[in-house]
Amino acid sequence: MLDDLRLLASKKPADRTTAASRLSTTLLSDAGAAAEATTALIEMALAKATPDRHRILALLADLSAGGHARLLETGDFGPLEATPKKGGNTSSPRAAAAAQEKEWRTLLGNTDKGLRAAAAMLLALTSSKPVDAANAVATAFLKEKDDAVKASELLALGVLDARGKTIEHAGLMALHAGDDPRLPKAPSPLVAVAAIVALGYAQPLAVSAPMLERLRKNARLEAPADKLPWFGGKLGSLAKARLSALEKVDVAAWIRGLDALIAAHRPKRGEHDPVVTRQWDTLVERLCAPFQGREGDEVLPEELSDDQRKLLVEGYKRGLSRVFVKLGLGWMDDPDTSHGAAWSAGRFLGVVPAGPLDRPVTIEGKSAPWWKVFVRLARKETPVAPIKKALESLSETELLDLAVDVTERAYRPSWDEGVMKRSARAAVLLEELDRRGLTTAAHEPVRVVLDALANARIGLLKGWHNGPFVPKKKQSK
């Protein structure tokens, strides 16, 4: 071991590389030897005359984590030992390295690229103040030009945010995880993959389906280890190792994370912060990816899996319902009308009791709920004639129930059939709908249903939806 420590300062690059490799194998398997060597390694790392200091910093980081590759694969960054007081016990490699945190932060601005990358890694795995260290790394990242160093700093941010239990820099990671138009140019694959892996540590809920696909496509991505010390420079292998954990669907964990995000952003006036809304959309996108692109042919409730239904119900309870419009879950929702979206989401999930619009109807040999028929009608995807024919087969009560459900967009118990026997009562009810402005909507389903109602056996006049219903007076002879 002592010979290898001396060789770290050799004038021959090959000797230094071999010595660092042997020390890594030896010290990781012998805690006593690691503690013994740490002091010498720190002294060499701090001496400006030492060649290849980045290798020593990376070795210190690896020893401090007990083998950082395992931690990166699992994403389980446990609590660190407290920083020893002056003169206290610093026998642990991690504690000894943490005691020099100020020096490592200074190296973030060094002119040597490898040293900057290794310093970020060492801070991530040893800092006793992860939140402060993350801020220092983020500041350095915003000034950095080299892609390998930026990748190292992003990974450090992910680890530090995970250790500090904060999502402070999740937005920065997400920004560099894809082709965001806010960036002057698209990030390199090295930077983008590092950002996604880092985001997976800090805020796994924010890793979207396109991000996961990017990890799959870059499973062989590599950089020289002296430029990117994490995982021996094999960033693609790290991404592949993290995929299974990031792909896992754990709705209960997702909801806990969502609630923590909601609490952190403290929505005002009952409105969710855009960050919360984006997070929710990402979760639904991940879990409901098979439904994407089906907005023209709405998904039926029975198509949902248990996990999909569970997530959507929990989101609905938290007032996050606009995504239903995007997925085509529900019908005739105005994206700018949260009440309409909430009603449709609740009806779709069964949280709000089913109503007349949910009753199945067979038109031209195909069965579908009325709401789906009307969606197709509103989009001019189906002719009016067969729908009118189906409406004509309904009773007066069924027609009025359907009219109320279409116009009020809320479930109402069926009207008393006894009352409906008198057409005068039906006229009064219809006039009440008009008075409340519920029959003036421009939607084709509204017009068709209410025209059918006007032409039904109760003998109401056509054209009633253009204004309050006023029965014509009988002409006196």
C-alpha cells in the first residue's frame, strides 16, 4: 500500500494510473487500511504540486462512499457521519474528507477540468452540509463550459439534493434533460443523460416517459474516467442500471411525493402552483402513456388499470383534473373551465355517481355511452340522423334527464315520472332550463338532444332554445 501511495506522485503517468487502480481495490476491501491511507491521500490532494490530483479526489470519494458505484445504482444515499470537531476523530475516510469541505469547494473553480469534475463528486459524497454544497455546485455549473464537467456537476447536484431532501435544483436538472427551447442550444447527450440520472435521484417523480426513453437509447454512452470520474466514466451503464428503479410504478410513493411537492409550494387561493401541475401531468403521462393520441376516441373507464385508476382518483381528490381533458378522459370539457373538467373527471372515475350520459346506447350496431356518442357528434365524426333516431326511442322522462345532464353537466336524479305525465309541467321545466341559460350553448349535442325533446310526445314547440319558452295563445274565432 505504501509503495502505491508513493507511486501516486510518480513522474510516470502509467505508474500513477496503475497505483490508483490498485489502491482502489485494496482500500475498498480493507477499512483499516483505508482509514490509515486517508490522511496521506488528503495531504496529496491538497498539495498543488501533486500530479493528477483529480485521481486522488476521485479515490477519496470512492473510499468515503465505500464504493460509490453501488450507491449510484441503488440511489440509497444514507445519512453521513457528523463532521468531527476540531481535534476530534477523523479516522473515517468520509469524516476526514468532510473536514476539508472548504478546500474542495475552492477546487470547483480550478482551471483543471478533471479537478473540477472530481471536486464536485467528492463534495456530493462527503459534504456534511449537502444543501450548501449543492448551491456551490449549482453556481459552478452555471459558469461551466465543458460538457464532461457539467455532467459531473449535474450528478453531484442530484446526489446532494437527494441527501439534503430538497428539490431545489430539480428544475435545473429537468431543463438540461432534453431539448428545452429556453436553452440557447440543445445539451449534449452526456449532459442530458447526466441530468436525467440526477433528476432521478433528486425528484424521481419528475422523470418523464421521454426522459426514460433517452436513457434507453444511450446505454453505451461513455466519457474518459479522468474527465468524468462517476461510474468510471460509463454514464450509459449507470443510466441502464437506474432504468429499472425509475420505470417502477409505485402509485403510493408517487402520491406521497406529490403531496410533499404541494406542501412545499403552498398553493394560494385553491390554485396549484405550475410546478405542481407540471409534475402531475408528468406522472399521468408516465402511467397513461398508452392513451396518448386517443383524444379523438375517448378512453372508456373500464380500460383503466388498477394503478391508473388509483393515481387518477388521488389526483382528482387533490383538484388536479385538467389533465383529463388532454387525455380525452371525459367529454365536452372546456380546458379553461376547471369546474367542467373536475365534473367530467369525477364522473369518468366513478367518484361522482353515474348519470344519463353514462347509459349505453346502440347506434348502427355499435354500443357506446351517450357521452361518447355526443363527443363524436360534436366533432362531426358521426352523422346526426341515427342519433336522432335513437333519441326518438327514449321516453319523455329519459329525454329530459338526458337534456338536464347535457346542459347542467352535473348528475341529477331522474325527474318524478308522475309529474312528467303532464306536458305542462314538462314545459315549465324546459322553460326553467332556458331561463338559467343552460340551453343556449352552441354544442351540437345540446341542440340535437333538446330538439328531440321539443319534438317528443309532450308536444313542445320547435325553436324554444332561441329564447324563453312562451306557449302560443289560441286564436279566437
